[in-house]
Amino acid sequence: MTRTRTLAMTALLAALTAVGGFLKIPTPLSAVTLQFLFTIMAGVLLGAKWGAASQGVYVALGLIGLPIFTAGGGIGYLLNPTCGFLFGMIAAAAVIGLIAQAGTLTAGRIFLAGLAGLAVLYLVGLPYMYTVVNLYLGKGMSAWAVFRAGCLIFLPGDLLKLAVAAAVCPALSRRLAC
């Protein structure tokens, strides 16, 4: 892919991640969105460096004040319990890109790369959520309660997003290589 095409795809996937945040089903602490689908696609289609960059652009634009996060935007969003998942998306895209680009791009490889990225997303997002909920908001939630509210209810949807990405990304990758 040419540099211009790479930059355009980076911007497109940042924009799609923002749109994915508005396609949501509310839950008590967060919302089910399509953001992770576009994080997977960013890592797979752009690789580790540019996939992470696309998610970093999305996060940076939201933190400087554009209302593109699920619940708004601005520097104050750092005190939102779900902000850690935004940072997790950057790391997840990098991990997904590293694994997906390490060999032949198959649906199985994409699914496994997405699983690794999902683990990274939760490893970054859940401790952040626990900290904000308990230290800043003072809710006194146990680690198990945060895990249930911030992970368990989202896993079925995340696995569906992984399956969709694994199904469509090989064809998209071939088309983009033309």
C-alpha cells in the first residue's frame, strides 16, 4: 500500500471507529458498540503501527474535545470509567496487527489475532474502570462486579465482532492490495 493510501485508510478507520461508538446498546456502566470491530479491522488491514495509529487518532481527537466517544469527549473523559478501553483499543490494534501480519491472512489467523487483541483491550480497560469507579466515583464495586459489568456482558458481542472481522477482512485485504 502506498503512503497516501495508508494515511487515507488510517483516517478512514479512525472515522469508522468514531461512527461505531454511536451505534450502541446501553448497559449500566457502558454500551455495546461496534468500535472493537473497527479496531480489529484497523490492526488486520493496516498492521501494528498504522492500526494503532488509527485508533490513537480517534482517541486523541476525542480527548481534545470532539464529541466522538460514546458519551461525549474532552479531557474530562479521562475520568469516565470506560476511558481505559479507549487506550486499550490502541494497544489491541497493535497486537492484532502484529499477529495478523505475521503470516498468511486467513480467517483463523484473524480470529486468533482478534482474541489476543480482545484480551489486551480488557487487560487495559478493566483495571482503569475499577480505579475510576472506586477511587473517583466512590461506588465501592468489587473487582468481580466490575468484571461482570465491564467484560462478561460484552463477550458474546465481542466474539460476534471477531467472527465478522474474520469473515470480511481476508477479502477486504485482497481488494485493498489491488
